[in-house]
Amino acid sequence: MYVIGIGAGDPDHLTLEAVAAMNRTDVFFTIDKGDAKGDLAGLRADLLARHVTRPHRVVTARDPQRDRSAATAGYAAAVGDWQERRAALYERMLADELGDDGAGAFLVWGDPALYDGTLRILDGIGARGGVAFDVVSIPGISAVQALAAAHRVVLNRVGRPFLVTTGRRLADEGPPPGVDDVVVMLDAVDAFAAVPADGPDSRWDIYWGAYLGTPDQVLVHGDLREVRDEIARLRAELRARKGWIMDTYLLRRYAR
Ligand SMILES: C[S@@+](CC[C@H](N)C(=O)[O-])C[C@H]1O[C@@H](n2cnc3c(N)ncnc32)[C@H](O)[C@@H]1O
């Protein structure tokens, strides 16, 4: 099973290694999550049409419904049950669709190592023991790299770390103490808008990018206090217009 990072939205993000793996693949598996991200499915289809020169099949499975109504006490059990049903479904799909020596692939958004569950799912299927397979992970250009390139910034300062986190965690916990450079993904709550930005130690620049690498790319950079309202407004407008938004941003604390 190949898990192939296809980049963050620009067809030119695809690496030569990814193209080579795609041309060793018999069956491309896709998961229909029932969401409205037709543009993303479109990019995958376009990449196959442009780069795969040998016969292949595309097989789509429907992601099992997850019980999101479960109260907090039942949450872990609900997620565990859903993951188990998902592993069982994918195991059957692999067993049914791939011959003994067949090669399958998942094309994953960005890089497989960053906020993507595919490698974990395949681990889970392997652990069930029903089908035996090897996994090859092919790195891709993540939204984080696309953001840095679009703004022409270096993510770390000299000899310093940076942290990648989620919007939910930033909203719940605030900026992590001792970290001056924070990349935020998966923000469904405008977490940047609530970051304290007025104290002497808490002035931030924000480098924000939506639909990075696509013709719809939008970038905003500035002092967080000055641009956060504009970004919140843009997010709402773009989401309403397109039906979905994918954005990533770097928060950079002013040098003390
Ligand atoms: C489920 S994660 C997948 C990350 C992906 N594996 C990667 O390496 O970029 C989805 C999040 O990635 C970010 N993202 C992915 N593609 C993006 C794009 N083209 N522009 C901006 N953000 C993007 C957003 O923060 C989004 O909420």
C-alpha cells in the first residue's frame, strides 16, 4: 500500500517520487466522507489523468457514519467503535480489490505525516491480522510548507523551535508558553482572534493563507491586532462563497 502525499492544492506540488509510485499502483482507494470538498476530489482525478500512464482502477468506499451525538462520557467509546468499523470496512476493501501481489494507493492531501489518519488506519488494519501488506509512505508538500513559501518566510528563527498545533488547542489553551513561532492548522473557530495581543510580551505578527497553492489562494500578513478582524471577515466570506475553507497560519511573537 502506497500512502502518497500529493501536496496542498497545486498540481505542481506532486513529486517525481509520487508520480513513480502512482505508476506502480493497480488500485487507487478513495474515501467518500460525504463532504462538499468536490474541488479536492477533482484535484485527485486530475493528477491521475495527467500522470498515470498504465491501466488502473479507482475504488471509492463510504466512510462509516460516526456517532457525534455521544455525550462526553461516551465519546471515547463512540470514536473507538467508529475506528473499529472503519478498519473492518477498509480491510474488506483491500482484500476484495487487490490481488495477492497487487499495489494499492491512497492519495493524501499535503504530507501523510501531518494531521492525516491514513497511516494510522493502515496500522490498525495490519493489527487486525486479516490481510498482510507492506506500507510505503511518500512525502508530500504540506500546507505548512506552502504557507511558508507563499509568504517567503523561514518558519523557525535561528536555532529556535517552532510548534505546529490545531485551532482547537490554541483556542482552549492559548499560545504555548515559551514558544514564539506557532503554526496553526485545522482552525474551525477563528482561534487567532482570541489570542492576547496587547501586552508587552504578547504582540504577534500573523502570516495567514487560505486555499494555498490553488487559483483561489488568499494571503494576509500583518500585526495580529490590525488584521485579525479582516481575516475573520475573509474566512466567513470565503467559506460562504465556496462552501468550505482550508487555511493555515503562522503566529510570530515580536522579538523581545
Ligand atoms: C486534515 S489536515 C491535512 C494536512 C495535510 N496532511 C498537510 O500536510 O498539509 C487539513 C488542514 O490542513 C491545512 N491545509 C491543507 N491544505 C491547505 C491549503 N491548500 N491551504 C491552506 N491550508 C491547508 C488546513 O489547516 C486544514 O484545516
